[in-house]
Amino acid sequence: MVHLNLILPRQHDTSGPNIQSMGTLNLLSGQSSSTTGEGNSKLRKRNIHGVLNAVSWGVMMPLGALIARYLKVFKSADPAWFYLHVACQSSAYIIGVAGWATGLKLGSDSPGIHYYTHRNIGITLFCLGTLQVFALFLRPNKDHKYRFFWNIYHHLVGYMVILLSIINIFKGFGILQPDKKWKNGYIGIILTLAVNAVLLEAYTWYIVIKRKNSASLEKMPNGMNGARI
């Protein structure tokens, strides 16, 4: 008996990298050529999407949080820290929405290419960021009974946005596969922000404790542990 091993042509997968390459085939002449124009245009859009989101969600959002967290401890920075915080976060949101919309456009123009985790985190970030913007208009006064709960909500959602933003940016690096210098550069920026946050946190507590001690001494009659002379 003779066994024949037949190798039959099979269809390529219609997803992922298999459909990112484009070209034309002339069936009469048998010649083929690549269509690089559309591919370059799509790559340019992906890069724009990545830059917009990295700058907005990945850098400006954490920077705005640092401004609100650590500048307000200085009395001389009030109310300037608030306007800086709002300006930074609002700009980050506007740029981030542009990056998010670019991502949606890329998804609709790339049938068969799905990055579900990256997309879902992006949609979540847009929703949380929009909630933060609307929450600004519902911000109670400092002495309002609901201000405490508003602060908890604002801080929790803000930290969630920062955490998800950083995670999703690294997801984007995995998708785009840029030169290592871009990823290393972003890691350097995040580490710089983190180190500054630790240093400012320590200094903030030093200022707070110093003020409490000063206030306690001022309450003591003649500054002698409550003993009157």
C-alpha cells in the first residue's frame, strides 16, 4: 500500500496580524505589489492614539493628582492649587477623549482585529473621567454635610483612573510594539512622579505634624503645660 501525504492549501486566519498586511495581485500578469499607503496611514493613526493617551491619561492625570494632593498643604498656594488642578485634569480629559475617539475609529476601521482588554479599559476610563468632570459641577461647599462623602468619591475614582490609565498604556505598548526607548521613557516619567510623590508625602506629614504641635503649644496657658504662674 502506498500512503500519500497530501498538503492542501488552507485559508489564513482572518484576524490579528494576518489581515494587517495589504497588497494587490494582478491575476492576468501574476504580479503582486504591496499597498503601503493605507498601512502607513493606519500606523500613523495608531501612533497618534498612543501619544494622546499616554500624555493625557498617563502623565497629566497623575500630575494633576499630585498638584491637588501636595500643593494645598501650603497656605500660600490656596486657591492657586485648585485652579492648577482643574486646568491640568480638564486638559487631560479633553486630550484623552480625543485619544479615546481615535481608538474607536481605529477599531471600526480594523475588522477582525480585537484587543478586548485594552478597549474595555479605555471605555471604563472614559466613563470614570466623565463622571469626574460632572462631579466638579456638583462639588459641595467645604462646610456642607455631604462634602466628606464627595471627597471620598472624588479621591477613589481619581486613583482608579490613574491606576487603570497606567495599566492600559502598558497594554498599548504591547500592542504597538514601539522602540524600547518610548516604553523606557514612559517608565522613567512614572518613576519620577512616584519618587516625587513619596518625598512630598513625607514633607506633607512633617508640615501637618508641625502645625498640630504649634497649635497645641498655643492653647497651653503661658506655654507651660497648662500650669499657671
